[in-house]
Amino acid sequence: MKKIFLLSLIILIAAVTLIAQDSKVIETEFKVFGNCGMCKTRIEKAVKIKEVKYAKWNKDTKMLKIAFESTIDVDSLQKRVAEVGHDTEKFKANDEVYAALPKCCLYRDNPKTH
């Protein structure tokens, strides 16, 4: 009985190790348009999923620095941001979602943000 338990434990540890090795952490950054602290909160919350290890949006540079597991791709993260109303380098937010943002967050007609 003790041998079976020990063998099971070794197999479990080996499986967890293999799974952990398959998902590398990728670090990148991409442009996300926005204006203020509310934008920052919304953008960072949009990518707050278990695969994302770090996400920080800079209001001045409009860049989102992000570290995420290789089990997802950067396009899916950019789509998540666009879904909450913020254009990215690759994806434009839905016009209705964008229009529903607070007035201070509306960046499309602001020449300083593009």
C-alpha cells in the first residue's frame, strides 16, 4: 500500500512538472488608447485572467506591458481590451461600447491620444 501511494505521488509530481514546463511566460507590450485613471483600471481589469501574470497600462505612453502564459496569445488579450471599449494596435472597440464609456475616457476625437 505504501509503495502504491509513493508511486502515485511520484507520477503526480512528474505530471505537474511537465505541465508547468509547457507554459512559458511571455512578456510583451502593445498600444491601448485611453485617457485617465478609469481607463487604466478598465484596461487592466479586462486582462485580469489566470493566464496573465502582470499587466500595467501607462497613461502617458498608452502602452500596456503584460506578462502571460504561452497557453494564450496576445491577440486574445487585445480583443479583451477592445471588448471593454479601448482600441488597440490590432482591434477597434465596438462603437456602441466605446460611446458608453464615461466622457473623460473618450479618446477617438482627442488628437493628443492618437
